[in-house]
Amino acid sequence: MIDTSFIKGIIPPIITPVDDDSNINEAKMRDQVDFVINGGVHGILAFGSNSEFYIFEEDEYRKILEIIISQTKGRVPVYMGIGAIRTQKCVRLAKMAQELGADGISVLQPMFVKLTDEEMYEHFSAIANAVPTMP
């Protein structure tokens, strides 16, 4: 059984700061991580709905998550939000989260498509099976 006892408290989905050219603003990202931790949160959710996750390429996901995890320095758990529509992309992102040391993932149901119950089950099962030890 996967230990999920550490998942509790306030876990805000943080925004992803970018500059005028839509490049990741690393300094502001690091400042934001410190700000929310110093404010007393119990974890950080990267790529939540308010982080504009849908505009980033996978290499940008990697860079952003690396910044958050390195700045957090183990002070609070880091979770990766996954909101891709395609199952294959969700699997890649889940594996990336695990590889980079995220403490867990949060997966949205695919948007803009109507899945049957069986298709939804297959989608979430494929992701869970790709990272079977990750909450």
C-alpha cells in the first residue's frame, strides 16, 4: 500500500511566473516557492489549474518542476498536477514527476472530451500503472 499519510493541510496550486516573452521567470518562481512555504503551507502543487499548465511544453514542465523541487529543499512535499488530454502524455508527465522526485501527482480528468466510464478507468489506470509507487 502506498503511504499517503503525509498528504494533508494546505497545498496551494501555485502560479507559473513568465516574462513578457512567455519564458519561465526562474527568480520569481523561486521567490514564490519561498513565499508560500514561509506562509505556512503543507505542500505545493505545481501545474494546478491556475498555473496555465496547458501552455507549457514538456521540457518546460521539467524545468519548472526542477526549480520548484530544488527551491523547496524538502521543506514541504511537492505534487505535480497533470491535466493533459492524451493518456500517453499523462503517463510521460507522471514518469517525469517520479524521476524528478515529486512526492505525488494530481491528475485531472481529460477536458473537452466525453469519455465513457470504461475509457476513464483505462485512462487513470494507465497513469497509475506507470508510476505504481507514487501517490
